Amino acid sequence: MSISDDVKPILEVSDLNVHYDTGQGPAKAVNEVSLSLKPGERLGLIGESGSGKTTMATALMRLTRPPGRIVSGSVILDGKDIMAMSVRELRETRLRDIALIPQGAMSSLNPVMRLEEQIIDAIAAHTTGMKRAALNARVEELLTNVGLAPKLRGGFPMNYRAA
Ligand SMILES: Nc1ncnc2c1ncn2[C@@H]1O[C@H](COP(=O)(O)OP(=O)(O)O)[C@@H](O)[C@H]1O
Ligand SMILES: [Mg+2]
């Protein structure tokens, strides 16, 4: 893919280090990683189990949890440093500007909660001031985007079929 040289990166990671503190010293799961992505570019990260893919992805969103810790590095998303953001800024940025779809995404959906409630919960957790009508419209838009009929909004995840 050729993206012209004058386009600024949307994501720039510099010298990222993420360690897990263990009884036998730190496990250096992400070691001096730098990368740059421009809008429209895609990057695949390939490696065997335990090579640090999940550690890398979660650190980009500052979702690293103990015993893991981001030791150093910067993650600049659209000009803003994720590592320097306030908790509030982070909450607004996650899902809106950067998101993580975990392995086994189907098991991330609650089978006894209507799909629209789950989507609205997620949007409401990351935005402020959206009215119910706007939330409803957004749910329909999102379902349509992934090829699901809007009427499926009131159903449960386990019953889903592409329309
Ligand atoms: N909870 C943990 N405690 C200690 N070390 C961990 C933990 N999670 C991950 N690691 C270390 O980080 C490495 C990378 O793990 P991970 O990012 O989950 O790899 P991948 O997603 O590529 O399978 C592991 O090989 C292990 O050394
Ligand atoms: Mg993984």
C-alpha cells in the first residue's frame, strides 16, 4: 500500500517496553518496540503463543494490568500521547479512537442481555451526553455496518444470524 510521504502517522509507538514482574525477575514481554502507522495502513503482528502480541495490544490502550507494567515508551495516537492522558481522556479515547477486539469475541457478549443494551452500555461508558434517540440510531448504524438487520437489536447474541 502506498501512502504518500506527507501524510502524518495516526499511530506512533516509540521504544515501548512492557515487563511482567515475576519472582525470577522481570519478563521483558515487549522490548524496545517502535512502529508508525499512517491512516489507511494496516499492520499485522505475528508471533507464536507467548511472544507478546496481547501485551503489545493492551499496552497501546494503556490497559496493562499487574503484574505487567509499562516501563517506558510513548504511544502517540493522532497527535496525543496515550501515556500522558488523564483517566478521563483515556476513557473518551478508548473505543472512539482505539479499540481492541479480544480473541474469542463471541464469548465477550453476554448471552442473556439484549444486544442493544450491550452496545449502548459500551458507548455510554466512553461518551457523555448522548441522548437515548442518538444511542438507538447509533446501534442501528453499527448493526447495519456489519451486515446485521437493525431489527436484531432486541435479540440475544446467541440467536444471531446474518440477515
Ligand atoms: N500474567 C503474567 N505474568 C507473568 N508473565 C506474563 C503474564 N502474561 C504474560 N506474561 C509474559 O509475557 C509474554 C507474552 O505474553 P502475551 O502478550 O500474552 O503473548 P501472546 O499474546 O503473543 O500469546 C509471555 O511469554 C510471558 O513471559
Ligand atoms: Mg495473546
